[in-house]
Amino acid sequence: MLRDKVDKISPKELSVSIDELPREGSNFSAFFNVVCLIAGAGTLGMPDSFKSGGWISIGFIFLSGLASWYTGTLIIECLYYRPGSRLQDYPSIGEAAFGIAGRRVLMTFHYAIMLGVATLFIMLSGQNLQSFSSDRGFEINERIWIAIAGSCVLIPYATTKSMKEVAGMSVIGVATTVITVIISCTVGLLDFKNQGVINRELINWVGIPTSLATIGFSFGGTVIYTHVEASMRHPKMWPYVLAMALGSVSILYLLMGSTGYLVYGDKVLNPILNSLPSSIAVDIAFIIITLHLVATAPLPLTSFSLEFERLLKIEDAVLVRVCTRVLIVTMLTLIAAFLPYFGKFMALVGALSNWYWSILLLYYATSSYLVGEIAPCILTFL
């Protein structure tokens, strides 16, 4: 069904020859790119997810990781519907499945989540820096810190072109996440003896929807999958690289979530660093997790630019490309600094784009029976 639809549209515009793809990235760079983006989304808030759902949240981590791997591999399979060629990007699958309307709808959510996540990271970095400095007597306006964070994001984003070149920032992001998890778990376990009566539930029925939704969102990396895979020298290794990346993320989530909930139970705060006793180690964790946010923001931005610059046909015009990226980061930084309730808005956009549209698209694209008989009912219901 997908092949028939693509052939009728304009395969030359939707797809590109496999030989034309600049495959220069290694499996390790792909691994770090995926882990860096996903792990930072929910590591510090994982104990709070356990508080919402109880110990059953451990199962939600495995369930969400498996679902993310399944959809991640199916997305890439959809790109290679025809031997010797590859659909160019995620919105191209939408056009192949729905026509031009499908491309436009999916592109709206796709671009919104990429730009929104980067904006959220810039905003959180500035807020962390403002909180850290004010606690030490340096009263600097939060918007100034957000501008500084935006400038730090701009440097690697404007000076790199592909996902392979951003891999260095990904290594930093993964390292900071691992260090933060180690510090948080160690300090938390040492604080265990100081806790009084703590309530811990096996299953909190009321909070299960919140826990499942939060953990599911924390595994969202769909926005960069197509570009990460396109940069790999050995694309057939994608399912294995994705499995290793999601497995590593699951381990980090399990360590952080189970330790935080074990120590602090229903009293745990979000982020977990607010529950830990003040110490130099916690200050270090606070600083490096902010570094992680700055290192991760270029990932969705680069993924966005690879599509946007190809759309405008400016990918080979270095000066125009750099100016465009400077303008993008400037606009996102202004949104982060002045738009109220942006974090809550992104939670809504992320939930819609990361799960419902991804899964619905894949079912449309891979099952002719579902397209012809069931999908219209599902779409009407949603």
C-alpha cells in the first residue's frame, strides 16, 4: 500500500538514491546521539513517575522502551520501501501514507517538537543557572541567563552541519547524565538512614495514567531517528544500535527511579536533586545536568535544519546556512525568555506528536487493511 501511494505521488521528490547519502557516522556516534537526546528528557523526574504509579512503574519502563524500539525500527523500514532508494525524511512517510495533507500535518507536529524541545532545554538551562547563582548571592535576571544559555547552544549548532559532527556534544551529554545518576543515587542511598516513615506503594491505581504517560514521553527520540540512521555507515545495524541505546536509557531510568522512590517514597520531589541534602556533590550534579541540556539542544535543532535547509535548498550555502541558524536560535531564545507557561505547552505538544501521531502514521503506512477499513474510524475517534 505504501509503495503504491508513493509511486503515484512523485518518487523522485520523496526519495533519494542510497548511494547519494553521506554515510560517514559510526555506530557509536549514532548510539550517543540517541542516548543523549532521550536520557535527558526524564532522568531527574523518574522518581516522581515512580511516586505516581508505584513500583509497577518498573514495568512501564520496559514497556515504553520496547514500544520506542518497535516504532523506531518501523519508521526506518518505511523509508526503504523500494530497493536502492530511501525516503528523505519523516514527513515524506506522511506524504506517502496520506498525500500532501499528511505531510503538512505531520510536518507541523514534527517541527514543533524539534524546535520546542530545543527551546525547552534553553529555558531550563537558564532557569538552572539563575537558581544556582541566586543561591550564592549573585542576583542576575533569569532572562539574561537564558540568553547566555542560548548563546552556548548556538556555537555548536551554527558551526556544524550533520548529525555526525554533533556526536561530540552527544558524548558530553551522555557523560553528564551518567555522572548525575551516579551522584544522585549515591547521595540518596547515604541519606536513606535519615528518612522517617516513608510510604511506598506497589501499585498506585490513581496515578498509573500519569506515570505511564510521563515514562512514555521520556523515551521520545523519534524526531532524530531518520537523520541519525541516514548518517550511519552501516545502516543495517540500526535496530541493534537503537536497542543498545534504549537499553542503556532504561538502565539509567531504573537506577534513578527505583533509588529515588526507595529512599524518599511519596515525599520525593521533581527533580530528584531537590530532595537530596545540600552538598558539593549535589552542586556538581546540578551544574553538569545544566551542561547536559546545553549539549543536547543542538541535536533536535540540527535534525530540524537538515530538513528545513534542504526544503529551502540552502544546505550548500555556508553563510546563508549559518545566518539562518543564528536567526532560529535567536527566536527560540526569545520565546524561552518571554513566553509564559511554555513548559506546560510543550508537554501537550510532545504527548500529541511523540506517541499518537507516530503510531498512527506507522499503522497507516504499513497496513493496507488498516488504511482501508479501520484507520478512518481511529482517526475520527482521536
